[in-house]
Amino acid sequence: MAEIVSCIRAVTQGKHYTSAALTSYLLSRARRGAASAAKQGLEDLTPTERRVLKLIAEYKTSREIAEELFVSYHTIETHRRNICEKLDLHGSHALIKFALANATELR
């Protein structure tokens, strides 16, 4: 009953009102949508790009990744650029943030 009264007061004052249940639902839905979009983006990556992303999630540098995969540093930098382009990631830390947030999907 108190929630209905709060809603009516807010609306009569020209304000917006959202119940706690609706807010929880919308936040949950947004999180699921973001996770789904990330998973779909991961499917666009080649197996090598996925491996590079997994190694980034392990806090390895481009030089360390290059040594582990027996390729040049420049090859890894190209993979990093391609991953960022495919996943629409921008900014200096966006790639590592994405890799860490999706590390379980990379295994």
C-alpha cells in the first residue's frame, strides 16, 4: 500500500516512479543482455585471437604472449587491434577489462 501511495505522489509531482521489483528486473535483464553481447562477440574471434585474449586475461604482456606462441611482438599487436575492432573496444584498458570479465568464456 505504501508503495502505491509513493507512486501516486511521485507521478502527481511530475516525477518518474519505478518499483524496486521493476528496477531489479531491468538491471538483471541489462546484465544478461551485456553477457549475451559479449558471448556473441567472442564467437566472431578466430581461435588464435581467443587464445591471445585468454593470455591477456592472465596478465601477460604482448612480448610474453609472442614468446609463448612463437610469433613476433608485432603479430600480437595486430591480434590485439583486430580483437578490439571486432569487439568494438576503445581505450587503453578496455581490452584487458573485457578479457578479465570474460575469462571463464575463454577456457
